[in-house]
Amino acid sequence: MKGRAAALFVVAAEITLVTCLLAGAEVPPVVIVAAEVLVLTALVWQAFRVWRLYAAGGWAAVRAAAAVRVLRLVGHEMRALHSLALWVARRRHGVGPGAYAAPYTGPQTAMMYGLLFVAVVETVMLALLIPWPTVHAIVLFLDVYTVVQILGLHAGCVTRPHVVGADGSLRVRYGGFYDVRVPAASIRSVRVERRYSDAKEDGVLGLTVGGQTTVLLELTEPVAYLRPLGARAETRAVRFHADDPRSLVTAVTRGRTGPLPSPGPPG
């Protein structure tokens, strides 16, 4: 709990700093440097915790400890960079021959580019305000890496769409964070059902995009999946968003009996 509270404090401090800079407030350089050093310290602290566990008991000790979440986060970052490369190459992940790809990034695109704009502004302003070369280089690296990760997060959603297989199976995804594979035999029903809420339901996995879902998938039996930090869970239904929900529902319905709609180009 202490580690989580510290992480939340670091994030809050960074957001406060960016807000002040965008508002035109005069922030002393020492405060800016302190905020960036705080972020760097948090990263180094987590790395030290992993190393200490590894030195004490090898990778088995690391996997058995809560710090395994750090490894999952590193894995997400690697997938984000891979997604960025796929996005540049205009390729998609996991969309095989005869499959239908359903994009879902519509409601979040403007927000992601807004975050990107804020990150770029912070990078430029800190580059102009910090006078010490070493600190300037460290802060510049962290800020540029943040920009790359924001792009990678959006690229992950663009290059990893929902996929309807040629046999009517369904792969529901959200970037590199969620990947729920549902065999055709496990699908009880799938229908368009718009919902503007993040409220949780027992036994239902909700993958909202921009605070909304457009498809309800009901299952004949629970399907297992991994949460972003590695915990295993099961769900009996999935609410998720698709930019064109009717085409996705049609693809699932016709998957066993006829040709699927041809997938569109990546966003």
C-alpha cells in the first residue's frame, strides 16, 4: 500500500506541474527539477526492489513477490514500442487470413492526441527552463520517453483490433492490456447494446473506450483471461466497444456459414 501511495503521489505531482506550466504560472526551476528527480527516483526504487529480490532468490523470488507487477508493466511498454513499429509499417497484430478486424479507437483518439500535446509542451518548456546540462539530459530523456509511450499506447489499440475468426470465434482486445479469446462454441449471443457507464457488474468484463461500450457478448461458459498486472480471472460476459458494432455482430453471426466482410485498413 505504501508503494502504491507513493506512485500516486508522484503522478499527482507531475500532473500538477504540467497544469501550472500550461497555465503560465512562474514555476521556479528548482521545483521543476525536484519533480523530475522524484519521477526518476521512483523508477530507480522499483528497479532496486526487483534486483534485491533477484539477488536473494533468483527469478523465482521475483515472480513470487508483488514486484512481478513491475515486470508486467515492462512487458506492456515493450508491446507499446512493438505496436508503434507496426503502426508506422501500417500492419496489424493477430489478424489472419479470412478474419474480420474491428477497430475501437474512435472515442479515445482526440483524448490521446490531447495528452500527447500536453506531453510535448512539457518537454519543450522544461528543455528551455532547466539550465544544468546533466539534469537537462535526464529530464529530456524521461519526457521524450513519455511522448513515445503515449504514442505507443494509442498505436497498441490501433494495431490490435478486435478480431472475428473465419470460424466465428472472437478475440476481444484493448491494446496490449487485454486479450480475451472466445471460441465460437462458447458464444451464447452477441448484440449491439450501447452503454455509457463504467459501472462494474459481477461476472462481466467491461472494456470501455471513452466511457462507453457498444457490444454485449454473452457466453455459454466462463472464459479465462489475464488482467493487465497478471492476475487470472474469468468472465461470463464481455461488454466492449467497437466503432462499427453492427458489422462486428454480423461477422460473428455469419462466421460459421459465409464469407466475412473484408477488413478495412488500419487507422
